[in-house]
Amino acid sequence: MSDLHRRTVIFGAVAGLATPFVAQSALAQGMPRSFAGRGPITRGEAATITRIPTAQPLVAMTFDDGPHPNLTPQLLDMLRARGIRATFYVIGRNAARFPQILQRMVAEGHEIGNHTWSHPSLHGHSDASVLSQVDRTNRAVYDAVGRPPVTMRPPYGNLYDRQRLMLFETRGMPTVLWSVDPLDWQRPGSAVVSQRIIGSSHSGAVILAHDIHRATVRAMPSALDGVTGRGFRFATMSELIGWPRWDRRRLRLVEATS
């Protein structure tokens, strides 16, 4: 997969079916209809987060594509040893297979985000198909831990801008991308992954990594310690946005209305 493909937002539509269960809207959940640096959310780009403007030395460490049955628990051990809370953008079908790993994530203060059910490029997907991917994953996370995700990351970053606004308006979920990408999916080696994360981190950064790659997990001790050594503190995505901590909120899954 080329780096260009990972960063390109592509347009189109195909048929799909949405499941009947969705997270409550942002307004119904009491969640703000805006977040740092945005104002009212009336456009898809305003519902998209790559970084959060902040004077505080905060960064969000995020991991995609898990949970992995072996690597994710190893990563959780590393995070727990350092008192760091991260955000895991899980694939729904993996969440359904390994609910006990999600339960451990929540017990240790981490946040769980939505990374679609089967990790497709959403290029060419209809609104209904996008919602089906999101809703099935929300249901899997809810069944595992009793609350749904509040943010979504599209695979490869591919989601039509209009659909990002649609997702926020119908599900209360902003689209979270990233501002630091170590390109760990290219398998450059642990030392390179670590150096890229440390060197590129900045206040308000959203750092992308993948907990399905062994070299990435091996890179984490030095990467986390290096980012901390530069004076940054780690926050979950909700905390970076300025929302209440996800693991302490009473979020409900409700039936969609047509």
C-alpha cells in the first residue's frame, strides 16, 4: 500500500446496509458540538482531527488494527509500567474475537476508538455501507465493555469529507487522523519507528502506530520514554480533544431511527 494511498481521501458510492444499533448523538450524550480550534461543526473538515491546538505539552498515542492476541497484551504491559493511557482504534471483528483484551484496556484507563468492522478502504462506499462498518464495530465494543467508541478512524484515512460530517451528525463521532506517522506499516525496523515518533512529536500531536506489528511493539519502550523525555505527557483522544474521559462516561448504545 503506497503512502499516497494511505493519505488520499477518495470519493464514490456503492450500496450497503446499516445495522440498527448506533451510539447516541453527540448532543444526546451531552458531548460538546465543538472542540478545540473548531467552533460549530458544520463541515466535514471541521469534524476531522489531525492534531489539537494546545499550549500544553500533550500528545495522544494511538494504535490501529488490533487487538492482536499476543502483541496487544505485551503493549499493554509496557503502557501500564509507565502509567500511560493510549487510544486503541480497534477493528470490529478483532474486538469481537478478543473481548477480554478490550476489557483489560478499559480496566487500565485506555480509550477504545472505532476502526471499522473489516478494515476496508471506504473509497466507493455509500453512506449506508460506512455506517454499517461503524455500527457493527460500535456494537462489538459495547458488547465487550459496556460503552461505544466516540471517535472513528477510517482505514488508510480514506473517507469522503461529506461522510465525515454525516458521521458526526448521525453518530456524534469525529474522524480522527494523525499528525505523526512513523510509517511503521512499511516495516522500517524498531529503531527507525522509535526515532520517527520521538523526533516528530509536538504539542497536540496525534501519533499513529499499529499494535499488530511486532517491530512496532518492540519500538514502544524507547519511543514512549523518548517522548516523555522531551517533556510531553500522554493523553487519550477524548482528553486531548477536551472531552470527559471516555472510560468514566456512561455512554449508551441506542436503536437507530430511520
